[in-house]
Amino acid sequence: MRKYILVFAAFVLPGNLTAQKPVSSTAAAIKSQASEAIESGYEQYQQLALKIWDFAEVGYKETRSSGLLQQTLADNGFTVEAGIAGMPTAFVATYGSGKPVIAILAEYDALPGISQTADPEKRSAGKEAGHACGHHLFGVASVASGIAIKKLVQAKQLTGTIKVFGCPAEEGGSGKVYLVRDGFFKDVDIAIHWHPGDKNEVTTTSALANISAKFRFYGLSAHAAASPERGRSALDGVEAMDNMVNMMREHVPQETRIHYVITNGGKAPNVVPDFAEVYYYVRHPKRDMAKAVFDRVVNAAKGAALGTDTRVDYELIGGTHDLLINQTLAAVMQQNLERTGGVSYTTSEKAFAGKIQSTFTSPVAAADAAALINPLKLVTVAGGGSTDVGDVSYTVPTVGLEAATWVPGTAAHSWQAIAAGGTSIGTKGMMVAAKTMACTAIDLFLDASIIQQATNEFLKARGTYEYKALLGDRKPALNYRD
Ligand SMILES: [Zn+2]
Ligand SMILES: [Zn+2]
């Protein structure tokens, strides 16, 4: 009966029915539409990324970088909530309503102590920081991807909610941990991220859990020659601690990584320093082991203070989980990365890449490797780095990729990474990431069964573990770069 009424209505009012029906495009057509929308914004996105590259603002000081991304999202119809979770440069931009809720993560902090122009030879830009991890590209690709999805939701080709999270201070500040801790991912179904790199590959490598702290030693100042017996050197405390930790390296599990920099060692040799500070990172593929080794580092600090007759305290600065890989989502993203394709260099980009590669000390991949897509790997062993995306990955199913924004063979945190990131080599790689993330999100919007399957895998992998931030209940370390 119902069928007859419909047929009759269709016969009488074909125009109206057509207008009310959702646009019936296939997933492939919608993906092409999104990719074209991103490509048509290339010049605008490139300018945006190069501005943020030029700002080179460090963790929690990314006022202008965060502001530009927020403005771009607001101009495109997103509702932007800024200064969330106690971090002035964090934000969440939302468009749409209801399920699914898909989140795209954006980063934008630079690294202190490294500066480089956009030239293929080592040349300082004279700045205190540089985008040696490519987070200027990271932020813009995620924003571009979010805007492409928003257009599809607005046109009712997709139904649900898209959120772009502005995540400050990835480099050591653990910005995402506070977003997770404050419940900003509670209603999120899937989180998507990416990272600049020297190849195109879906991420199936976990990351190291990481705990960092600043150890502060307090002594007594005195004239270093006239009355040294009246002084107690805080720097002695730091050096004794470092010696003990360096001996400890032989007696920790193989995969452990420990590194430090002395951030304050006194000011003048003829004054016994009454204050000294050392900044430590302790990493291991398993968070419990990272914590156990960190506790031993704390004991070394206490022993050093006792032996040098100084006092020590410490401040936890960062704490991030390892990365939980989701193979269901990785397989979906792989198809979209292959669909998008890599970066092919122009003649001048090839020349730039050749010059960069001539500065490497170890053998490198071919320059045209940026055009290739690596096959999906099934291994989930931990790699050498850490990321606060790890904390997101223990909260919601998470998937990410690496896109070739750097000349093949380039290491992260190098001048070569800053150089390429300031050119079209970087911004073209950024477009690969933006399109791949948008197409992956489209699959999730169109097929709820993928989200269900990814969630089942996530719940099984997480097991009974209940998320707990490794940095406890501390407030964001907004001044950790001071
Ligand atoms: Zn980095
Ligand atoms: Zn990074």
C-alpha cells in the first residue's frame, strides 16, 4: 500500500521528490569532490603553512599560528571554542551534529634551538626556533581536510559531526593529554592524524611512552676560589645525577631511551652555583616500564643531592602513552592513500632535493621515492619517537599516516626538514595528507560498520586498562619553554 502511495506521489510531484532526496553520489564521487576542493585551495593553504613556518612559535606560545588556523575554520563556518583544557592556544572547531563524530588532529608548534632558511644548504634564519618537525604543515593539512568534510556535511552528502582539534605543544608539552584528561574526546568515534615525513605510509608503528621532568638542584653560592668550603654546588648535584643515570643505561631494558640537557648550569665559574637544572626524557615502548625507569632516575637525583649536600626537587613536564595502532582503520586509510598518490617533483624541486641529499652522511632513498606509496605493514612494534597522539589512541580508535613533505632520507628535527618544509616540496606533501585524511573520513561517514569494527578492535586491544594520564593531575606546563 505504502509503495503505491510513493509511486503515485512520485508520478505527481517528481520535481519535489528529487529535491528532497539526499544526493545519491557514490563514495568515489564524493571523494573526488573532496580532493578537488582541497586542491583548489592549494595556494591559500600553502600561504597559510608558510606563514606558520615563518612564525615558528614554540609550545604553548603558538598564539599567531593557532589564531590563523582558528580564523580559517571560523571563516568556513565552524564553531570555534578556543583556550580549552587550560591551554590558551588549544581549540576545537566543530561543524554538523549527531553521529558519527569524526575528529582530525592539528599541531603547530616549532622546535627551539634550530633555525634554517628555505635553502638546500645549511643557513640559519637567525630565529630561536624552527619547524624541524613540520607541524606548520600538520596544522594546515588537518584544517584543509576538515573544511572539505564540512562542505560535504553542509551539502547533506554526509551526515554527522566533524571536529578539528587544535593541539598545542606536541614537542614535550603533551598538549593532547590535557584534552583527553578533560574529556574532549568523550563523544568522538574516530580520531585521524598524520605527520610530516620523508615517505608516504600509513602508520602501523607504535611510539614510545615518554615521561619527562625538570630536576632542580639548590646549593649555596660562595667565592669559588676564596671560600669554596662555604659553597655547595648545585651543578655538582646535576653532574652526579647525570653520571649515575649514564651508568644506569647498561642496566635498563634494551629499548629504553634516556636523554637530557642541562638547562641551567650556573652563570660564572668563579661563583659556586646555588641553582642548576637538568631536563630529562625517559622512554620505553611500554608505559609501565617507562615509569619504572623514571622512578630510578628520580632515585639517582636524590642520591646525587645527598652526596653533594644539595637539595633537589623535580617537576613532571610531559607524559605520553605509546601509540595504539588500529589495523581496521589502517587498511581503510591505505586504500585512500593509494587513491591519492604521492608527490612528484618538478625539475627545480628535483634539483633542490638533490642538493639536500648531497648533505646526508648515510645512503639515501631515491629522490623520486616521494612519489611512491609504501605498502601497508602489519607490524606494530614501537618506533624511536613519542607522540601525545598516544593518549588519544587509548581513548578512541585512532589512525594516521606519514606523508612525504621532506626530501627522502631526511631525519625529523633536522635543518633539512625545516628547509624542505618552507618550499613547495613540503606543501605538496601536505596536500597528500589532507586528501587522504578527508577520503578516510568520508569512508567513516558513509559506512558505520567500519567504525563498529574499529571500535571492537580498539576495545580488545585496550583490554581492561583504564586510561590514566602519566603526568597526573598537573596543569599544562605553559612555561616549559621559558
Ligand atoms: Zn618532533
Ligand atoms: Zn612532530
